[in-house]
Amino acid sequence: MGHKFFGRFGKVSKLAIAGSLCAVIATPAHAEDEDSTGPGGDGTIVVTATRRAETVMDTPLAISAISSESLERANVVSLQDLSRVEPSLAIQNYGAAFNQFIIRGIESESSATTGIYFDEVPLLGGIPSEGGGDGTPSLRLVDLERVEVLKGPQGTLFGSGSMAGTIRLITHAPELGVLNGNVSASYAGVDGGNTLFQGNVSLNLPVGQTLAVRAVGWAEKGGGYIDQTYAGQYFKDVNDANVRGGRFSARWEATPALAFTASYTHQEIDVDGTQNYDLALGPYVSSAESNEPYKDNFDLVTLTGEYDTGVGTITLAGSYSTFDFFRPKDTTPTNNFFGLPGTARYAQDQSFRVYTGELRFASDFEGPVQLVAGVYYQNDRTQFQDAAVQTDPLTGEAACNFYYACIDAGSSGVLEYATQLTRSVEQFALYGQVDWEIVPSLTATVGLRYFDADIHNQAMALQDIADWFRSVVTTPYATQDDEASENKTSYNFALRYAISPEASIYARVASGFRIGGTNNAQNAANNFGIDIPATYGSDSLWDYEIGIKASLLDRLLYLDWSAYRIDWTGQQLPATDPTGAFTYIINAGESRIYGSEFQLTLRPAQGLMMAVGVTYTDAKLTEDLPDEVLDAGVVGYDGDRLPRIPKWSVNAQAEYEAPVSGSVSAYLGGNLTYRGSSFYEFESDPAGLALDDYLLIGLRAGARFDGWDIGAFADNLTNKAAQAGLYSSLDGTKVYSPRPRTIGLRLTTSF
């Protein structure tokens, strides 16, 4: 019922392979892409990482901007696919719907350390659940203008959830006076699995002179490759996924200075069965004795108003979103460990809703000083319930899943235990950032954000295990009802020096902060007589970095390099009770992270585009874990590497396109992703396992003509059962892996 990660240092041999392939495989995935468009008009990607439109070269922080063309050519359709084009972004994947995003070695099981923004509003989820992931909905990446990856703390402009960095998903806005659209569909075979269909469509429709609407839809079906065996039965490819979603947006330019944009996004994900395999059984075979289907629903409504005052833009952005999921897993081994008979399933159900609002002014002054200032409000509520329910040993099904459903169905006899947690958080923040061009080539940045949160946690025991043994239905009672407040100020200081219009260097110091939370396994552990903390505290960090950006040889070569040190205090880290049954969050002492990020984009010849990125991260404890943590059986000492953080990550992409005849051109391209090994626990843990390094390779080839793109692709070409995510408990060590070798055809047309 707990989960963790593991890993070991990457092998030199595979780094050598990755390095050699970098020379022949590459795509212009990062800033300064010539195939991208933006307000700059010269092909340079214009970003809004500082809440004002400017080029990557002018932004005093480490940032990657990935164009829509690069996303499409690398077949990036989901959040986890972003690791194909951004080496500084490590993504632990837990199936079709859950991910954990890690930038610069900052990760945690407790809540997101990387903020994700969807246009002007944050993409938020509830309490992270057991089984992996940070709780953020896995929204599919369809009809995006670009993706911005901001590295290092972004708390000043993007809030406490951005202590490691921020991912910004910028959609194509409705365009006035333009009728256009795009249709894309692919059909692929999965080695040893079911066929996979993916498709999406977008349409931009002008309505009069001042209004435009845009409709986008997407779907994914099939692709199962996990086999499940129990009770003498063998089931093939049980993890077929059914994803469907859409977005409708409208933009009204009421006056030349005033515009409003509204959007509604909906997505549903259904997965037929288990999405992981048992490490002990080898790739793609699960021994779960209960069925493990997954289901979620996500809705997001946004409204943004922009008013150009002549000296700057006032932006008002609001959102309302809901995210509900049902996530069961087989827990028969843990059940039997505690002396409970038969087979059982542990299920989680979460309902999350959140309101956000932001009012911001971004200046466009004539002088050397520019200003961004704003106020942010967020009100969210999570209701989380879990239960262990006995299942039919032949079918793997449960008569009911949760307390009230079991009581209503008259099936309380199968309900072993159940709990419920409600968490409400109200947040308020004030922020401001000033850029001062001291002299024409030197600009200083100073920013701060004051953050205040009121937190209310309520927990109830619905069914006690002791009562179940006596065949008694528990009368629900409260186990927790507490309120707390937290506040913090985050800072950002930077200096940028323009060596020339095509090169700049910068130095930056920034802080990050994250609020504490509740261990949702506490009630369940108490049912089994195990004492774990009910809550954990906040953590914070300081990031010190330098960097250089340069566009050379008339933009034939672009490079971006940064080096950093991070001091992390009180980090929220996973711990497991001595039985191994329950995972919870503790606050460690001090950690230090040294790292470097390097990206290079090269266009050595007409039609040939190459890119490579390399990230090095050395993350270690700088003092022993607190005594109370060591006494609880969690091993971690000064000098230990932090869990789950590979030292080396490498990405490379490339494409060569050449004319064949008339308007027809042919292309050949590919990408590789290398992730080094890491530790599952702290390095000193004698029982620690290792998460193996892996190398994934993708290829594509086809032809483009008159708005059509017809091609073939191969993902995971070497058929690697990579350990992209891991969950470990008394129920066994479960591995989440990308699909086996997938080969298919894709057709895209634009008009």
C-alpha cells in the first residue's frame, strides 16, 4: 500500500551509445527554431515566461521553448512524452493518467514540485494518491502553439507549486478572420499487444469581424500490452486505454485594446486493467489477484480578459476545474500479511475542485524600467476516500468499492476497512517583479511573492479493521479536525548582460517554497495498529545559477548552458513504516544539488536540423535524516544520493527533409532518450534496489506535400522494457514501462 522509487548510477557504455547517436539523430526542439512562428516575425520563438513577450535570448533564466512543429514531429501527444524533447525534464510515469515531473533533482511524493500552467491558469490536481504521481491531471497535448519549460524556482511569478520549475502549455488561440484546421490520425501495432489508434482534429472558425471560435478534439484507443495471471487464468493485454477529450474556445476583441478569451476543456480516461507488471515475473506480466481498472474525468473552464492601457497590459484570468478519479489496486499480499483471509482490492476515489483568480499588470514603458505586479487567489477542496474490500477469487471483482456504497448494497461484510479525508486550502498571494536596464547591455531583475494559505484537514474512520473481525459495522467517527496557516515570501534576483544581440550571459538567485500536507495513509495505518505521522511540514530551497545563451553563425547554431547549486531545507520525502505496508511523507534535514544543463541546436545544411541536450544532476543529503525518521526505519545519511534522481539524462532529435519533385518533399528523422540509473531508497539503505538506466529510440519517415504529411513511425525501436516508474510495497514491486516497440502509420493534413 506504499510506494517508492529506486535506481542506480548510469552505465558509461550507454552514455557512449547515446553520445554516438547524437551525431546522427536530432529535431529543432528548442528555442530559436526556424520552423516556429511568434510575434517576433523572424522565426524566433517568443515566450512569456516573465509575463511579457520576449525572446528566449532576452529571458534571464534557463528556459526551453518547444514549437508546435517540433512537438508534432517528435509525436509528443501526452505530458510524459515531453521527456523526448527536453533532457532537463525527468518524468516518472505511472500509466495513462499519472506522472511525476522532476526538474533539477527536485521531486517528492507529497505534491507537485513543478508547476504546470495551461495558458494563463495553473493545471491543478488533488492529493497525490498511492500508486505514484503528483496528482496533476494528464491532459493530452493537442493543438498547442508551444511548450515552455522554465528551470529553477519560479515562485515569484508562478506560485509555491513551482519550486523546481514550471511547464507552460500554450494553446493555439482562436484567430480572427481565418478559417483553418488540422486532422491527424495514426494506427499502430504494439509488439505483443493490441493495436493502438490515436487521432485529433482542430478547426478555427471566424464569426464576424471581432469574434472567432476554435474547436479541438482528441481520442486514443487500445494499445494494451500487460498480461495478468491469477486463479489459473491468463488474460492478455488488459491495459487497453480509452482516452477522449475536447476543447472549445472563443475570443472576442471588443475593441482594439480589449479582448476576452473563454475556453472549456473536458477529458476522460478509462483503462481496462492493471497498468504495471511484477518485477519478479519480468516484463509485462502481472500477478494481481484482483481487477485494477482506472477511470478519471477532468473539466476546466477558463476566462481571460486583456486590456492594453498604452503603457502596459492588464490581465484578469480565472478558472474553475474538477478532477475525479477511481484508482484500485490488488492488495492481497498485504491483506494476507495482516492475517486477513482471501483476496482483496484497495481502492481510492478522489474528487477535487478548485477556483483560481489572478489580476496582473505587465508594463510596456518607454524607459529602462519594466514592471510586473499582481494578486492571486486559489480555493481548492479535495475529498478522498479509500477502502480495502474483499474480492471474488475467480473473477477478481468486488461487490462494492467504498463504505457508503457497500452499506447501501448490503455488502458490508466484504468491507475490511475504510477512511475518508477532506482537505481545504485557501491561498492568497501578492507578487511583483521589476526589470531595470541599468545600461543598454546590463539588466537587473528583482522579484518577490508573499504567499499565505489557510489549511483545514478533516479525517474520519468509516470502518475499523477490529470491528470487521467482529462482524460489526463501524459507526463513522472523526480522527482529525485541524486548521493551520502558512505564509512565506519567495525571491528572485537576476543580472543579464548582453554580449551582443546574439549572445547573453546571466546570473540568478531564486527561492522556492511549498506548503505541508496530510498523510492520507494515516487512518488506514491506524486501522492496522501502525502509527505514522498525520501531517508533514513545508519545505523550501534556494537556487544559485549562471548561464549563457548564444545564437551563432547566422543562426545556424544555438546553444544554451547553465550550471546551478540548490540548497534544499526540510524536503518532503517518502518513508515506509517498518512493515513495508504504508508509505507516508516526512521532512528530511538538508540536501544540496549541483547540476548543469546543456542544449545545442544545429542546422549544418539546408533541410537538416539537429538538436542534443545533456543534463547532469548530483543530488545528496548534507546531513543525516532526523533521529525520529531513522528510528522509524528510514535510512539516510550525510552524503547519500537522493532517491529517484539520475545523474545523467540525454535527449537528441533530428530530421532531414529534401525535395523530391514539385511540391513533394521526403523526410527522415528520429529521437533518443537516455536516463541514467538512480537509487530506490537512500544510498545507505541495505535493502535498497536500483532503478536501471535505459535508452529509448524512435524513428520516423515520410513525405509532405500540399498540406499533407504521410509517414511511418517506430517508437521504442529496441523494444526496451524501461523502468519509467515504480511502485513498491508488501504487494510487491510493480514496474511501469513505456509501450513495447510500436510501429505504425500517421496521416496529417492542414487547411
